[in-house]
Amino acid sequence: MSLGSTRSLQGWKELLQRRRAELADRLARSRRNRTPAIDRYTRSLAEHRTDSVERDLAWIDALIDGERPPAPPTEPTDRPQEQEQGATA
């Protein structure tokens, strides 16, 4: 992704969501097709690939979450008792 691009915010979000779907699919396939490793190196390489995809998914999830509008402020339902006593004194 080039951050210098003139893509709209919605375009970036769609791109991130597509990339996330691709990574999730890759992770599911690697877990589904897991075969016994021939040697320690091959097993380590497979684990490294899986770890990398999991980190990429977490990173993209954080980017997507950052694009969500903030939740509107809510009215507090319960005031602390200290504030109520201070208001009446």
C-alpha cells in the first residue's frame, strides 16, 4: 500500500478488508493442511509462516479498527456518591 496515493478513505478501508480476508484464508488453509514436518527446520519454517500471518492479521485489524468512527459519548448512568454529597453541601 502506498500512503501517498490519492485513494479515498473508503478505498483504503476496502483494500484493508480484502487483504484481511486473504490473510485469514491463508491462515485457515495452512492450519487445515498441516502435515507432519519432515525435520525440525521444516517445522520451524511452517510455524514462522503461521506466526507472520497471525501478526499481519492483528496489524490489519488494528488499522481497520482505527478507521472506525469513535463511539458517541454516553451519559453517565451512575454518579459517584462523592459528587452527589459535594453537590448538596
